[in-house]
Amino acid sequence: MIRRLRTRHWGYIGAAVVCCLILWTLYGLWHVDLRFPIVSLGGDALVNQALIFKALVDNPWYWDNSRLGAPFGLNLRDFPLPDLAVLGSIKLLTVFTKNHNLIRNLVVLGGFPLITLTSLYAMQRLGVRYIIALTLSLLYAFSSYHHMRLAPHALLAFSYFTVPILTLLAIPLFENRPIFVTTRLSWPKAAFQNFRDGWRAIAACVVIGATGMVYYPFFSCYLLLVAGVVAAARSRSTLPFVRSLCLVGVIGTTLALSLAPTIVQNLTHGSNAITERSPQEAEVYGLKIAQLIIPGAGHRIEYLKHLGDYYNSIAPLVGENQTAYLGLVGVVGFLYLIFVALGGPVSDVRIRTLSYLNLAAVLLGTIGGFSSIFAFLVSPTIRSYNRICVYIGFFSLLSLALVAEKAAARWISTFAGRLVLGAGLAAVLWFGVYDQYAMESNYDQPKREYLEADAFIAKIEQSVPPNSAIYQFPYFPFSERRDYSLFTPYLHSKTLRWSFGSVLGRRGDIWHSRIAALPEERAIEVIALAGFAGAYVAREQIPDRGASLEAKLQSLLGGPQVVSATGHAAFYSFREYTEKLTKSLGQKEFERRQSDLLNWTYLGWRDGFYPAESHNGLVDVWGKNHSRFLIENPSSMTRKVVFRAKVRAKDAPAMVSIVGDGFQKSFDVGPTGYLLSEQFEVKPGKHFFHVKLNAPRANSNIFTRSHPLGFEDAVLETIQQ
């Protein structure tokens, strides 16, 4: 027993070493300085670097970041990352190093051996000999999906190590083996065995529920339910389905605990529609069977490269789903499983099980499949169904492993036969890795760009006191569909706080949008009053490269104190301007205005309302039949305010009622709308106002996700007392 454990131990070490050698060679890691980014930081790669890796270095956890969204800080609970296992590992690494680039590189590169080991473990548990399991596990770890997700979606690239774990749970379900629930227990041996297997299953489900950005837990629950239903039908017993419900319950509970901070925030502060998605996005980001077989852009084999480029250039709905390519080896396994699912003969029940799981995954993920039904009838929150391709990929490779194992057991019994098997598998591995890797490694450019930005931000830090707040032009709200480039200065700063990063629709964003609506001279005065030490101008993000803005800044502040090496950004100091403003107002008046500015009474559109559109300090927002808005008074005294808006109803005439702590009003909304103007007092704290629309046709079509109620030119003004 001890000898067998030692053999297995060295087998896993050897697998990790082989994986690292392939990784070292494939990515040319001898050229790499892991202290710097190994990919260009843009788009999703930039936001992940800022809000996960850098945030976990600077803060206790990623939820609250005082270095972004100044002056109020960034609250990221609207964008939950329920990956407690991965995030916990990242946080652990921050104990040993504060270099967020090194941490990211260790995580993304460490995903390759981790996926190799979990795949190897699963295949060996299913009876596949080591050499075959190692070969196909390496192919799975070096999938096209993994390579193409490294930059934009580091957590997804790392977290699909849970797919083999899920497979080890689903196959026993299909085979109606006891997990949690059994028909009888012979005491004590069988009872203990069932107890031990049950706790292993619970641990596996906890890991699945704590990784994969909701997507992998969701896909795992779906496949477990499919396994339970099919096994229940085949055995004419409800026990398999009950077992699947138990497993799904553990995954769901883990996921819910991960999302608890967001749930609590939505209950206490109201939900924000920023993350609400449309059902049609399940089609846009769905899986295409063709892209499992046709490679994405940049394949090494010339014919396949032209085929992929041709398909991507003329086919509709091509996006991130082009990362779904299985590789030619995986394609063989995929087509084989389709053949088996259609009734093809097979003697191994595990391959039959894999064919059902594979078919279920395709039926869910494919455009127009079960994913669309779920999105339109249940919830559109899950949209990128193409990501289920990692499950299809593992099922396909595992089926080939089982076929190869059966052939090897039957035909290969001599030393020469084992040599032939080893040589054949080595050829398959070499070709498969070559086929699936289509990346161009260019480490010099990201490092050069990073060092240039580092030097620029270092000069800014030297020119202002530590912990200073820097205002960034132009104003951008932070949401999924916006430019993320203003996160770049934060990546290079050690002590500064930055204005960018306020979540669209929350307090900080409303504050910044009000400043953006002011004339430039007045906006600069307000920014200085709020305590900002300077202004960062991102010239490339402004239509005239910031010429008109910088002309105004220079007239008030003088020339730029620091300019980036590329000329794309400039920094202006507020020190002299703030000193003159303090002197002209007096210290007490300056502090009073600053307090009023930072503790103003604001209006937030919450549950049922869609993201508001700001213009000239006013707001247009549309919502559902039942919705609510929030008025918050952060000060310690009661304030008198006026709420004005033009209330519109798409199905006019209609009755609208507003009930809250401050005023209650019901009124008729005609075709031209209703001018609402209410003056009332707001006590310190948060106050919710519930809005209800009663219209004769408002609920005529339950499948329509419409915006029947609108508030146009809405504004909340504080009356000076």
C-alpha cells in the first residue's frame, strides 16, 4: 500500500515536471521577467489586473478599494467574483510578494500543471493507465481555450481544473452508485465507505462552487442534474435524482455564500441594474458547434489558418466563442461521442455516459439551444455559454483515453509494444500541443510599455504628498461596456488614490457625473475643493486629445508638471491653485464648502430601474412597473430638498404612485407625461421610495422585458438653509 502511494506520488510529480517543461519551451519562458506583465494589459486583462491582483495586494479583500473611485472609494460588490478558492490563493501569495504582476504570472502559469494533475487523477481513477492518462491530460491543460483566455480571463483559464472533478461525480451518478443516499447500509464497513465517499463528494462540490466565476458552478449543476435525471429514468428509482440534488445543493450553497456580500448590499442599499443582461446575449455569446471543429484566428497549420480566418470573416456571431476549438485530437473524440450518443455500438458504459454528458453540454451551450430557453424564461444572467466547451473538451479526450486503454490492455503486453505505445503517444502529444497553440509570445513590448508608465507615475508620486487623490480626465463611469484604460495609472502607483473606478449608478459615479456636467473652470474649482492634489489628463481618450481642456488647465494651473514619455498623458498640480483658493475663501469657509460637496444629498435609481443617462446635470431613467429609488443624506442634519422630474409612461394613460419616507403621492400620467415637483425634508441616512405603475396594457405580455415607466430630466436639489 505504501509503495503504491509512493509510486503515485512520484507519478504526479513527474506529470507536473513534464507540464512545466512543455510550458517553458512553448512560451519561451527563459526570456521572461515574471516581475512584469507577460501580456499587454488592455481590455479585460487590464481590469482583472487592477480589480483582482493589484486590489488584493493593496486591500484586505477585493470588495472595497480605497485607492480607486476617489474621493469615496470603489465598492465592487455590484461585480461579484464568487471564486473564493482562487482569490484566497491569490491573497495567500500577497504574503510573500507585493508585486501584483508576479502574482498574476504565477497564477496563470500555475494553472497548466494544476489542470494536468486533476485530469490525470480523474483519468487514473477511471482505470486509464498512467502514460495514456498523462498524454491526454497534458493535451487538456494546453487547450486552445486555455491559451486564448490567459490574458482577458485569467480566472477562467485557471479554474477549469474543476471539470475533471465534476466528471468523477457525474459518472457514478449515471451508474447509480451510492453518494449520500443508499438503499441499505451493512454496518459498519459499507456505512463507513459511503460516509467517506460522501465527504469527498462534499469537498469536491465546495471546490466547484468556489471557482469559475459562476459559469463553471452553473454548468456543473446542470450536468449533475442531467446525470441524476437520466440515471433515475434508467433505474426507475428516484435515488439518483436525490443524489444529484444533494450535490447541486452543496455547490449552490457554496456559491450563495460567495455572493452573500452582494446579496446583503442589494437588500440594504438597493440593487444596481449595471449588471443586468438581456436574454439575446445568450445567442451572441453562445457556443457554435462549427467553432469546436474550426480553429480560431492564427492557427499554425496554413490550411486551418485560412479556414479559420475565412469562417470568422463571414460567419455571424463570432466573438469570444472562437476560443472553443477542441484541437484535432479533441475533435476526433467529440465526433466519436456524437456517434455513440446517436446509438453507435460501445461496450464501455463510461463512454456511453460521456456521450450523454457531451450531448447535454452541446444542447445547453449551442446558440438557440437550452441556453436561450433558460435566458428568455428564467434568467439572462448567464450569457457566455460558449465557455462550456471546456467540459466538451474533457469528455472528448477522456473518451479517447478509455478507448486507448482498452486497446492497450488487449494488444500491448510486451516491452516492444509498450515502446510503440509510448512513441505513438509522444507523437500525439507533440502534434496536439502544436495544433492547439496559436499565440505569439512578445515579452519585450509589454515590459517596455510597463516601465515607461512606471516612470511617469513615479514622477507624479514624487510631486505630491503620499495618499494624495488625483482626478482623472475625461470622466468615464465604470461598467462592463466602457473603456478601462484609466485603470492604468493605478497599476503603477504605490500611494496615490485615483478618481476612476466609481461603479455606474452608485454614489461616487453620480458625484463625478455632476462634476462632468459643470463648465470646466467651475469643475476645476470643485475638484480642488474636494481635496484632489492634481489632474491626470488621458489625452488619447479625449476627442481633441485634450487641447481645449488643457488650455483651461494651463490658464488656471500653469503648464503640466509631468508629461508621459509617449505624450499620451499629462499631469497638472493643484497645489498653488488650492492655496490661493483657501486664502481667498478662508480656511473655515473652504472646509465648510468641502464638507457640503462631499456629503451632498443624492438620488440613486435602484431595484427595477435601468442605468440612468446623464445630460447637463439632469438624468433620464426608465424602469419596470415596480421599482424604487434611493435618497441618501450623508450629513448629520435634516435637509430640505426639491425633487423634480417629468414622469412618462409608455402605456399612457396610467396611474403612478410613489411611497416613501418624505412624501407619498399618486397621480395620473397622460400621453404628454406628468410634471412632478415635490419639496420635502430628508433626515440623515438612506430613504427608499417605492414606485408603482398601474397601466391597462403594462402587463399584457409577460415575456416582454420592457421599460414602461420613465423619469426624464430628473434632479434632486438641496435648498440652502
